[in-house]
Amino acid sequence: MKIIIDFIPHHEQRYRTVGDWFWKAEELHIRVSLLSSVYLSCLIAIHELFEAIWCKKNRVNENAVDDFDEVFETARKSGDLSEPGDDPMAPYYEGHQISTTIEHVACLGLGEDRGEYGKE
């Protein structure tokens, strides 16, 4: 397996998200929006990496994840800052929750302010 992580301008994401993953054969591609600090962008990459691996191991189809996210984003009400993976109906809900926990521990380990990170 090969893992490719790209840090990109936010407007180049496939949809309204700061982190995205997809498979091309046995290559995992992770695309992360450039944030104010490379360390913050790396936290997103850590989240996406675990989430993608969790989905693969648990046979959660990538298309099901993308479809759920796109419907969630389309239906999003103004001012709603929640993430699609926090919806218990998300096919990858459990993987997203574990990924978020890992991300928060990594944030603490890097000495980053979680509140400021969340705002960004």
C-alpha cells in the first residue's frame, strides 16, 4: 500500500471539507486544506488517515462515505458547523469518532490550542 498526503489550497477540495480521502487501487490519497500552521494541517491528515484505514478494515465503502458527506453538506443549514461524521447515521460514524479522539490527543501532544484549532 502507498499513502499520499497532499496539502492543498482549501478551494481545491472536492467539496466543502478540510480533509478528504479516496483510494486509487491500493493507493490511499489524502487531501488536506492548508491551515495557518503545517502542524494543524497535519492533525487533519492524521484524522483522515485513521478514518480511511478504519473504513477499509470495516468494509465501509468509500462511495457510501462520499455520498453521505455530499448529502449532509447540501442539507446543511446556515451556521451549522457540525461534521458529517458526527451524525450517528453516517456509515463511518464509529471510525470518525475514533479518528477525532486520536486527532485531539495529537493536538494536545503538539501543544496546539484545541479551541483555536477548532475555529480554524
